[in-house]
Amino acid sequence: MNAIIIEQAGGPEVLHQRQQPRPEPAGHEVLIRVHAAGVNRPDVLMRQGKYAGSGDVTGLVPGLEIAGTVEQCGAAVTRWQPGAAVCALLPAGGYAEYAVVDARHCLPVPAGLSMVEAAALPETVFTVWHNVFERGGLLPGESLLVHGGSSGIGTTAIQLAKALGSKVAITAGDDAKCEACRRLGADWAINYKTEDFAEVLKAEGVDVVLDMIGGEYIAKNLRLLKDDGRLVFINAMQGAVGEFNALDVMRRRLHITGSTLRPRSGEFKAALAAEVEKRVWPLVAAGKFRPVIYQTFPLAEAAAAHRLMESSAHIGKIVLEVYE
């Protein structure tokens, strides 16, 4: 089968298409013929050898989310049958014509969505659901601030938060991205290059912040939080270190948390998949959430997809097309 291999840690040029043996599913796994694979920021970090728990990435096939058809089932698998259309979360291996996945980490492709759209769901939806709604505890009537609002994570968080009755503020890097976020339902869209989000939102305050930036944003995020507010980290693109006033955290009972998804146990991911199917898939069926696809690339052009991801010029998701 064709697969994209990381020849060594480095830039997009280290991604090359190579022939690899087709994997065989273990008893609890399914073999999926991949139709499309989502491209995510952790894929870039993995390629660079910087993603938490990735270790030596030489020879690794990146790719954390796919959509396709079940080709073969392990002996212990009961839910899925060959031919089933599924999307799935996996720790690596998605940039390939075939991938093996823990059967519990697969979900049915929602009716009305293409394989490309379905491939854009698992990594992003699992991340947003766990961090915004489980760790962040966002409730109807509360407000959410999302940094990187035009990213795959951001466009997902906007739609899910609005569908479940919350107000949403976002930051993005230009006016076109801000307008795209407004069209998705954002109540405030702040161009961080021309405005200070902390000043714009100071009078309003927010209940939950989803932060992938870190650095100097950390103190600003905490100052914006209302009493009992929650700051949730999912990345630290501008730095992992920031100063804040611990007494202020105590006085206003603020919560600081965060997570990474890939290192979590198979049991955790299975429970999260079940919760996502129960809570998010009905929103997809009702037309209240749909992934935003910015551009697709053939599998062989994975390096170009990574260059686009690193440019941050996109709005929504980037997807590799593998099979028609």
C-alpha cells in the first residue's frame, strides 16, 4: 500500500510516499480502507519530533484521524462489519491507503457527510468536546473565548458552543478569518493584529477560555475570566511559560487545566468516542454542526498540506484524499 513516511524529524520535505506492507488487525481492531485523512497541528509537531510522546519519528506514518470503509474485523470485534463507513481516531498511521484502528475508536460516518468531511471530525471533535465541555464545563448561557478561532479546532468549538446555547468570542489573524467565524456564529470576532482581545472583552468577561497560544496570553486569559472561570490549554504555540497572580486565582476561584489526546489510554478514548456519538452526532444530524473544509490534497502531496498548515492561512480543516 502507499503511505506517507517521515524519513526523519524535520520540515515538510521529510514527508515521502513509500510502499508499506498492509497492516493486519489484532483481535480488537478493524482494518480500514482509508478514503480521506485529516491534517492537524499535532501531525506537524510529530513530523518535527516535538509532539508529546512521539519519540523517534523516523519511519513513522503520521495521521490521527481518518474516514473510510471497514475492510476486515478482528476476532473480538462485534459492532462493525466489512463495508461499514466509519471515521476513526488513531495514534498515528492515517496518511496511508489502509490503517488499523481500535474498533472502539470508530464512529459511523454521519448521514449526509462526505468521507472528506467525516475525516475532519475525530481529532477535532474529540479534542473540543473533552476540553471545552468536559474539562472546561461550558454550560448553556455561559461564554467561551477561543484563540485560533479560524482553525479546525476553532471552527468546531464555535459551532458546538453555539448549538448548545453559549456565547462565543474568538481571536484570529485577519479580518477575513474574523468574518468567517462570525458566519459560523461567533458573537465577538477580534483581529488580534489590530485589537487587544483583553481590552475588547474586559467589560464582558468570559467563563471558559480555550487556549492554544500560551505565552503572553496566559495572564490576559486569567484576567478575563469571571469568578469560577476555567482556562483550558491544548497547545502553547507562543510559549509554555507565563506569569500570573496566584492570589487572584484563589480570590476568584479560577481553574487552570489542559490536556493532550494522543497519550491517553485506549479506554479513555473509547469512553470519549461513546460520549461524542451520544452528544455531538445528533447535532450533526440536525444540521447544527458541519466541519469546515478549506482545501484537500492528494495523499502524495502531504508535504504541501503541511506547508499550508504551517502558514496558518487556512480557515477550517485541511484533508488528504486517498481513495475516491
